[in-house]
Amino acid sequence: MFDLDMETDDSRRKLIEERLEDTNLRLSPVMSALSGTPADDEEPVHIYASDTSGELAGGLVGYAWGHWLHIDLLWVDKRHRGSGLGTRLMARAEEIAREKHGCAHARVETWARERSEPKRHFQAPDFYQKLGYRIVGIVENYPPGCTDHLLVKTLS
């Protein structure tokens, strides 16, 4: 018999994370080989762009880990969309990831409206595909009414 406790508990969360990592290191030669190397440390990759008035025009927030660039957030102010700023942010992040962190690949998740919705996406799977990313995973109706896309790119 087990007691289930649904209280948020940072110390137990950390313990679960540590035990999972120990299990992964024990069972996966790949994870074991990665452990303790520079590629095992999550290194932030953050780039912020300001316009001529000093206002935040856009930014990219991600990190390098396991020879991959993980892009968490990319945002461009609506006044600057279509200016090439998003492309510049992505190119710079990929360059930093490749040259400073030895990343060979990049990944990003983004949403699109379901096909039944109007053509215009509120996020940008098409944008990433134009930059050489390819869709490797799709989760439909996540969240309801949207499709989640996982895209990857080989950094050369």
C-alpha cells in the first residue's frame, strides 16, 4: 500500500530529480559518458535586442546542453516583426551554441492553431522551417485548439 501526497515539495522534487539522474547514469552509456563533461552543464544562451529608443525589441532565451541548443523563448515586438530581427536572434544563438558550447543540433517547440482555424498562426512553425528546422514531432490539440510542433536543426 502507498500513500499519495500531492503537496508541492521542493526538497522531494530535488530528490526525485537526483534519483532519476542516478538511474539514467547507471542504465545509459550515453548519459554516463556525458556526465561530468562541459556539455553536461546547462549553459544559458540569452540574446536581447533593443531598438534605437532603448526599448526591448526582441529576445531569445535558451540554453546549451548535451551538444544541443534548446530554444525556450523567442519573441519580437510586433513593431519589429518582418524586419529580420527574429532571424538575426536565431542566427546569433546558433553561432554561440556552435562556437562556444560545441552544439551540433538545435531544437525548439512552437504552436500553431488547428487547421480549422484561420491561416495565420499566433506562433511560427513556418518561420523555423524557413531557417532550416524540420518538424520531428506534432501533438495535436495541445492545448485544446492548438497543435504543438517540435522542430530540430543540424548546426553546420
